[in-house]
Amino acid sequence: MKKYLPYLIITSVIALMLPLMLCRKKILYDVYVAGEEMNFSGMNVATVWKNGQEYARLSDDNVMARAYSIFVYDDDVYVAGFEDNEDEVSRATLWKNATTIRLSEEDHDAAALSVFVSEGHVFVAGHENNSEGISVAKLWIDGEAHDLSDGLFPAQANSVFVWGDEVYVAGTEKNAKNKDVAVLWIDGVAYRLSDSIEGSGATSVFVEDGDTYVAGYEIDEYGDGIATVWFNGEPVYLSNEGSDARADSIFVSDYDVYAVGMEVYEGDMVPTARLWTNGHSRTPGSGKRQTFMYSVFVMGRDVFVAGREGSVATVWKNGKGKNLSHKNNVASAYAVFVVLPEIEQEP
């Protein structure tokens, strides 16, 4: 028995040291969230949170502003949104590391709704009113504006994604019957995704291995929305019959498709936030307060969702929520972006 004692001691020491050895390597996520928080003057301030703490207040405290989208590239933080001027005209705005870049004219309402950076080029999708007050879907590339719609009918670009040399933009354009139509622009060429008579809309686009995924909704004959994902142009319906629903954000990881949005049934007082994974839905959050979910981002096995629970801007990781804003302030988180994990070696 004694001859095994050294072996047992060594084994015990290794067992005790193993957790310490594993702790020497930490996988770190930098989680960036963009949204808005109301100040004491009642103005919404475009805000960025990083790892659960306020990171930057982007806009003037004296005017209305909102941050809709965020993208991190080579340690630079890009945020798309809008900020009003003194005449209460909304200006499409891009913030790079909290420095303001105006994209639209001073005298036409506009908003930047999505930002994507590829090989150093910055793509921003949104809309801007023309001289007749009609919203024109816009794509700004390195600050240069490109019209996606012709300005005859209202349109807006809601999401941009770059894959290789192709630029994908998802949005909505009204037709001659004043019905919304879901549209995907590929390199500026418009493709209608839906032939729903009652209407449809495209809110978010994601491309993986050349396959195109677009989130949005179709309107049925009863006027209710059906949360929809178009896979290479073919609709896949997420929500249940008899509900009114939409999908607002989509992310694809290893061919698993994640979408977030809202669903409400007749008789419900408030809509229910939904996270769909490969078509199967669940409702993250505590369930104690009304919840809205606007954006989803997946890193490895971790699923991050940005939104609002009650009046508090919130980010969820694998269903567990973390408050970003003060409980006394009204705030919302509209976009989440997670930087690739780094391995930190501790001394």
C-alpha cells in the first residue's frame, strides 16, 4: 500500500492544481450594445454600452437621437442612427469611435439604420426624404450616398450585409396600392421577396456561405403579421397561426438560424418577445415585465440578445438578462455586437 503513496500524492496535487491551471486561460468577450437612454430633460441620447457599463454617450443632450446599429472592426466602433438638429430635422448619422459623421442633408429627415464594415469600407443602410417628402431607401458607402429606390413610393433600407464582393440590403418599399413589400437589393438591384397581397417587410439580412437569409414578416388576409425568414428567396414561417408577429433580426452560425422578434395573440394585453432557433421559439427574460427583443448575435455556443425589459435597456446571454441602464431612466438596446474571444494569459 505504501508503494502507491507517492503516486496518490502526485495525482491529488494535479487534481488540486488543474482548476488553477485552467483558470490561467480566460475566454473574454467584449459585448457592445447600442441604443438610447432618456436624460433628465426628456431627450433620448444615443448610447453605447460595453460589457454591461456605459461606454459612450454619442449625441447632444439637447436634441433627440437614437443608435440603431453597431459594428466593431479593427478596434474601431461604428454606430449608425440619427440625431436631430436645432430645427428638429432628423439627420442620418454615423459615429466612429464617438466622432460624429453626418450622412444626410440638413433639411430632409433621414436615419441610418444599419452599419457593416468590410475590408475597411463602411456601408450604411437607411433612408432620406426627398424634396417631395417621400422616403428614399439609401445606401451610403464610405459616406457617399446611393439611392436604392426611385423616390416614387416610400421606401427604406433596414439592414446591410457584405459577402465577398456583393452588397445585400434588406428593406421595404410601398407599391402602387400603398402596401409594403419586402425587398432585397443585391448590388443595387431590387428583388421582391413576397407576393403577399396584404403586405410584407424585410427587416434584417444575413449571408453565410453564399446562402441568403432575410428576416421580416408577411401580412395575412386577416391583417395579422407572420414572422418570416426568406431562405434564398423562399419563405419559412416562424410564428403560429392566429398570432400577429414579426422577426426583426437574424443571425446564422454553423447553419443554425437565430431570429428575434415579437408575437401577440388575440386577447393578449401586450406582445411577447420571441427567440426562434431553427424555427423553434422560446421567450427569454424573467417574464415579470414586458420585454422587447430587437437584435441577436451568436458567438460559438453563446447567444446574445439586445432589447428592453420594462423600461430598462437589457442584454441577454443565453437567456440570462443584464440591465444596462438605470431603472429610473427609460432606455432601449437596439443592437448587439460581440468581438471575437481572446485568450488572455495570466502571469
